[in-house]
Amino acid sequence: MSDAVEFSGIDPFTGEPLRFWVVDGTVSTDPVPGATRVDDAGWIVPGLVDAHNHVGIAPGLGVTIDQARGLADKDLRAGTTLIREVGSPLDTHPLDDDPHGPRFVRAGRHIARPKRYLRDYGVELDDPDDLAAEVAVQAAAGDGWVKIVGDWIDREVGDLAPLWTRAQLDAAVAAAHENGARITAHVFGADALPDLIGAGFDSIEHGTGLDEDLIDEMVRRDIALVPTLIQLETFPDIAAGADRFPTYKQNMLALHAGRHDVFAQAREAGVRIYAGTDAGGTIEHGRIVDEIEALTGIGLSPLEALAAASTAPRAWLGVPGIEHGARADFLALDADPAVDPSTLRRPRHIVCGGQRI
Ligand SMILES: [Zn+2]
């Protein structure tokens, strides 16, 4: 009992006082006698959530589990205690053995087709009709999510193009749901979106090609959006390296130019939007606060942007926040993040699995 720690502070989402105890890495809302007190921990929020991250990927392939652990630690030190890993060539499940590391909700490997994604990062299906069968395999390999590549440059077309037909996508969604998983898709352009949304995907990653009708359909079907705003800043660089494909180049630049309007429209319409950094490729780990800040650029208030990286994706992913019996994952902040969002850059405490990091 003497190891218990009592925290008290303010919940910025409600403005109410918050008081709880941490015992054996877990939150208790029942008082624990003899606990050490951390008086006035300031403002307390659930540990941050990065809803699109790849600790099993660094630039280049061949990340080892020890490297992945280091990348997860970098995210943790930025305040991320829950990672939705949307595709990794490396099985990062061994990281679940670390009681004081971020918690994961994973997809298995990306599902793509030959020459239609970063080479060797995902499973590349020669026959696209095998998609549903592979979805079942990757559902078993993950923790409740499957990720497919929805569009990528088709060098013969010279532009972004869908990888799958509507019938293949319908079968993929059915296979995911039959296997107890939700399914999401990487998609930059406009052409792949009608079929992905029509097939009933559970979320869309990036989604720069959305338009008003598709946004309305996402709201109607409760399809979530993880725009990965800081990743989209790389589009001009991608375009700059694509002189051989002028149509693709123009498309990437246009998608980049329109991104803020598209996402502001999605927010306005009521699409659920979650923070995801896409760390692991060109984006460094540990940048969740940059993504939160970027979300304010599409019209979210600082508190809404924080919710999009904490309370909201926790509910979506089914991982509790600061509740009795939950793993003790939270941040204590010096200032009210609604008033001073920069306080997230220097948390007073980051607590993960009950341990102060
Ligand atoms: Zn990604």
C-alpha cells in the first residue's frame, strides 16, 4: 500500500477537480490509505494517443525490436501512451511486455499490390482477388485493425490510382468484420475514395482527396478520419521528385494546396477526426504535439485538438482513460491546455503504467 501515489488536479475537459490514486500501475478512484501525495498536479489529461504511427518502420527496412522500443520511447517522452500502429513489417508485439511503455492497438502488415506501395513494407498480392483472404490473415496478426493501401501511384497511368475494385473492397470489409477487426485504408487521392467509403471502411487515413458528398457519406456511416497533417507537409517534396509523372506531380500539389479546406469542411460536417503523426517513414517519432497544434489549423479549438489526441481516440479504440481499474497513463500539466496549448510541450509529469517517466 505504501507504494500508492495520490494525484489531484483539474480535468481541463470538464473544469472539475480530479483526484485519484495510482496503485500497482493502475488507477484507483477509491482512496488508498498511506499514499504519497502529489499535491496540485495541475491539469491532468489521459495519456496522449497517436492514432497513426509505425514504430516498426524507420526510413528503410529492417527495424529490430530494440530499435522499435527506442522509437516507442521517443513517442512516450512526447506524451504518447497509446499508439494505433497502422501497418508494420515488424511484429512489435514483444513491446507489450514492457509495463511502462506505450500501449498498442495494431493492424498487421499493410496489404498492397506489387509496385503499388513502398517496396517490401507490406504484403504484396499478385492476385487482387486474394484481398479478403489476406485481410483475414492480417486481422489475426493485429489487435483489431487491418490496413490496406487504397491508392498509390500507378506508373502506367502516371497518377494516383485505386489498387482494388469495389467488389474486392466489399469482400475485404466483410472479412475484417467477420474476423473481429476494423479496417482502414491509406488514401491520398480522390479516385479511390468513393469505393472505400461505399464499401464501409471504418476509417480513412490521410483523405486529402475528400469532397463534400464523400464527407457527408462519412458522417452518415460514422467513418473516422485520421488526416496526419504533419505528414501531408511532405507532399511538395514527393511532387518535386516526380518529374517523370507530371499528372501525378500536379495532383499531389493540388491535394496539398486543398488540404486545409477539405479538412475544415470535414470537421464542420461532423466527421470524427483523430490525431495521427504517421511517424516511422519520413516523419520522426515524438511529434504528437506538432499534430495537435496542426489540428487547430483546420478549425479545432486547442481543447478539441487535445481531445482528438486523448479522450476521443481512447473511446474509439476502446482503451479507457483515467478510470478506476485502468492502466495509469496520464499527463500532469502546468497550465490549462485550453488556454496555453504549449504546456503540452513540457508536461510536469508523464505517467505510463503508473511510473513517472
Ligand atoms: Zn502511415
